[in-house]
Amino acid sequence: MKDHILKQARELYKSGSKNKQIKRFDGEVVLTDFLMNTFHIGEYFYCVYYFPDQEMEYCSDGTKSILSIEPEAFGLPYLVENIHPDDLKNFMRFEETLLTFLPSIAPKKLTRYKTSYDYRIKTANGDYKRLLHQVLTLQNEDDGAIIRTFGVFTDITHLKTDNHMQLNLIGSAGEPSFYDVKLDGTYTSGESPLTKREKEVLLAMAEGLNSTEIAAKLKISKNTINNHRSHILEKTNTESSLEALKVAFNGHWI
């Protein structure tokens, strides 16, 4: 066990909660709403993390198929112990960067942001998979203290083969996005060339849905879907939904 790294991580998260203890959450948690704001093509699992005690309050059973472990086995100790040694340093740096950068965002806007980065992690079978780690603030206090977060962990082994790691803070509801955020607070700004609807269509295409099925899912006409498909392939300069998905993902457009 990498005890010194685990201790450092616990201290980071405890500082993010400003040493508060709020066991009760009065807000209605609609997990499907949070899942809609994350990229999860392929297998995934999700968790609710309680910052003050640095523990998972809930984890879905997708851990069984992705990591070959029971949900209750997944948590901060598992991450620290099993993230690839070459990626663990960046994992810690990203978490430190987030807790340094987030105070610059107004507390009432924290729930409008999603953090995103990826890493390789070892499964119980001994092989490595690449997970996309996306986290949204579920509950925070007026002073910015983070109490609970909602995390989605998606297997993107089939989408990404290079080992470049980048921390992104993606805004929604009209908030700006910050890409490649550094510890010193510098970042790159930029927006996706894809519209919100085109992103929805692209994700549905990647699920293997045809135009008729996508139209029914999004409640718009088949002709509109076909127009979106053409625009997506044109903007990504690709000829298939899988190629377009890879371009969009690697460009941090989704």
C-alpha cells in the first residue's frame, strides 16, 4: 500500500470539505440527470463520494464487469494502490490542481462544472484498463466547501491508446470551460465545434442506434437527425460514427 500517497490524498479531500461534517443531504438526487451530463459510451460505473470522511457512500455494481471487484471494494485506497505507477503522479497533481483552482469559481456555480481526465488502472485480474474519470459536485456549502461529489468511471480502453493525460474543467449552463488546467492556474480555453444537439446525436450514433431510433429517442424528425449526422462527419472530417467519436473525445469536445 502506498500509505504516504493515500495520506496525502485524504488530506487534500479533507481540505476541500473545510473539515465540515454534513451527513444528511436534503436535495433530491436524480442520478439519471447527472449521468446525462457525463460521457459514458461503453461500460461504466458511478459513485457518490463523501469528502469529509474521504469515503464512498455508494458505488454501482459496474465495478464487477470493469474491474472485477465488488462495489464496496472501490474507493480511494483502491485507486491509489491500482492506478498505473506512471499515471499516479498525474492523478495526485490533478486532484491538487482542482482543489487549488475550484475556489476561483463562485460556490453557487460549482454544480455546473464537470472535471474530467483519464488514467490506466489495474483490475483484479491483473490487466490494465483506461478509465475516463468524470466528477460533478453534488453538494457544497455557501463558503465553497465540497461535501459530496458524483463520479462516473467509463472504460475508454477502446477509444484511447496514447498515455497523454490532461485535466479539464467543463462548464455547462453557459459557464466557460477550462482545458489542460495546470497547478499554477493556467489553462487553455476553447469550445467544441459541435452543438449540444450534435453531441447528443453523436453519442447515440456511438451506441449503434440508427437515424430512426435516434429520432425517437431525441423526439425530433429523422430528416433532422440525418442533417446532424452529416454536419458531425463534416466537422470531424471523418466517415464513420466511431471515427467521429474518437476525434470528438480526443479533442475534448464531449
